[in-house]
Amino acid sequence: MTLIFRHTPPRQKPSLPMRSPSSSGGSMAAAAGSFSRAAKRLSVEGNIAAGKSTFVGLLRKAFPAWRLTPEPVAKWQEVRATAARQACPSPVFGNLLEMVYREPSRWSYTFQTYSCLSRLKVQLAAQSPRSPEAVLVFERSVYSDRYIFAKNLFEIGHMTEIEWIIYQDWHTFLLQTFGDQLALHGFLYLRAPPEVCFERLRCRSRPEEKEVQLSYLEQLHIQHENWLVKKTTLIHSGALRDVPVLILDVTKDFENDPNEQRKLVGQVKTFMKTLCSDSLPSISTTVCK
């Protein structure tokens, strides 16, 4: 394991900027002092078919006291009416995941809006940990929704400029409003070559993904590298740039390799020790080889 340090002042506890003391997010500042005593929050990030769900399952077995939340894919596959049900002819509206892959220019903004909302609900719903020492792990986050997927869709022309501006506006507002409740202590980045992810995608044969091309996975790989490794992605918060990142090489088939599983779990344990120490080093990125 190699630790890469940045010569900067000590890292502050993860937090998000507030517009002003009188803004709707101002009340969150009072909770910032208790963040270090709350559950540690981690997000598993990585390309499509990198192995995130398998990795979350591995963590569930290795750390039974942790609370692990899978990506809400089922909600995207079957969009249902809730409060507006009685005003609609049918409570089920279709497979939004399939729709965005089939017609990305038509459905990208709609999908990213709904996917971000579902991620937001998941993270806020997990705010009552079983104990003060609990660890909460999310499969992807509201941050990758914006800085990986929505950003990429805009850059390749599937979201218009005005859609991208509107998306960023309400996304920033939500982050400012919920503040500390959405802050993370660390990212677990599952890194694999796009070609490996593409092969895994073909093997799992998710119907909605049959039109996904290798070039799309290559674009997403670059977005992940720029955001989590090179730190060149323009983001809304300096604090978010300082959140520690554990880079895990998942090129090998760890699902069926006990040795690889032990290796990955060991790296996570070491990473957690740095997060739980009283005086955190100013870590830019933690790279495991």
C-alpha cells in the first residue's frame, strides 16, 4: 500500500459550503461538530460493471456490523407513482434505465434527475446508525451522479447546456441544504480497465445494457480518473477534494478468488484505521498496489 501525501494544512472534517448563515442550509452548521462522532460514511465508486455490487457483498460478509446500501437500480427499472398515483392512469410508468440507454438524448436529464433523487433518499434514510461506531457504505453517491454521469452525458451531447445548468443549480442547492448529512469520510474507488468492465458487463447480461459500447465505458473511466485520482475535475467544494480515496485494483476476478478477496478486505481495514485515527494525515489519495 502506498500513501500519497499532500503538503497542505491539516484536512478539515468533510463538510459542504453554506450560502450564508441565514440560508436554508445554515442550520446544518450546528451539526458539523458532531460529524466526527457520527457513523463513518463511505461510498463505493467505479465504472459500470467494475464489480461494485460484488464488492458490497464482500464487505457485508467481512464487516457484519456495517450498514451497506446497494445502488437503487430497481427503482430505475420500474418507476412508480407515489403521491400522484390517483391522478395517473397507471402506477407503473416503465423502465427508465432502459429508456435512457435506448434514447439518451431524450431521457438523460430525466434519468439523472431521478437517479440523484433516489441516491439522496437512500443516504438520508440511513442517518440513524445502530451505534455511534457504525459504518455506512453506499454504492455510488450523489457526487458521482453529478461529476461522473451527468457531466459525461453533457460533454458527449446527450444533455443540452440549459439542462446541465439546471441540473447543477438544483444539485448544488440540495448539497447546500442538506450539508453535513451528505458529507462522506472516504471513497472506495474500484479501478479496472474499461475492457475488463466491458467483458463483465457482457457476462452479466443485464437487458438494459445490451446497447452499451466500450467507448462509453472508456469515457466513464476517464471521468473517474480525473475526479478521484488526478483531482482535475472542477467541483463545487474544496472540502470534497480533500476526502480520502482508497484506490482498489479490481482487474482480477475477485468474485471467485479468495486470495483477492482477503487482499481487498485487508486494504479496506487499513484504510479505515486512518479514518478512525485521532489525527488524520492530510492524505490526497491512498493507492493500493
